[in-house]
Amino acid sequence: MQGDLVQDDAERVTVLIAYGLMLLAVTNGVTALIAAVLAYVRVGDVRGSVWESHYRNIIAMFWVGAVLTLVLIATMLTGMTAVLGLAFGTAWMDGDAMLALAPLGLWVPLVILAWFGFGVWFLYRCLRGLLRAMDSRAY
């Protein structure tokens, strides 16, 4: 019984560290990768416990964040290229191609809105998981 409590407390500390790394990823992104690797390593050892749901949450946050980041950066760069091409003209793009890309410039504000929405979702999932882990409850 004593060993189970010690193991449970150790697992809670590991989950709290992983959530801390995810929150820190808001500033650098690299710590999200570290948190995801930690979650992948630990999730197999805690199957059926409350901690499994936390590790799965961290893994899901990492992959959603990684894919969404790539899509949003590609969209933003495409939109900015279209805006700059229209504003300054380019030798490699004719007028019809520039006009075809013009609507992509409108995506820049939408990408900013999507980043904001993702940030709210990300912080909600992190803080909810952190608070529930501190109480030793499943995500």
C-alpha cells in the first residue's frame, strides 16, 4: 500500500512536470517536444490509471499544436507572399497570377484569429489538466 502511494505521487510529479513543459512551450516550442516524449515514454506504464488520460492529453496537445503550427505558418507565408507580390510586383509572377493570389492576403487576419483560438484551447487544456493532476483526478 505504501509503495502504491509513493508511485502515485511520483507519477503525479512527472505529469505536473510534463504540463509545466507544455506551458513553457508557449515561449519556445521545444519543451512541448520534451513533454510529448516524456508522455510517450510513461503512458505505457500507467495504463488504466488516472495518469494515462493526462499523458494522452499531453500527446494530443502536442500533435494538434504541431500540425496546426505547420498549416498556419504555411498559410501565413502564402498570404504574405501574395500581399507583397501585389504591393511591389515581382518579375517571376505575371499579373493574372498575382490577382489569383490576392485573396490569400485576406488569410493573414484569419490566421492570426486561428492562432488566438488555438492559444485559448491550448491554455485551457494545460490548465485543466494541471489542476486535475494536482488533485490526482483523471483528465
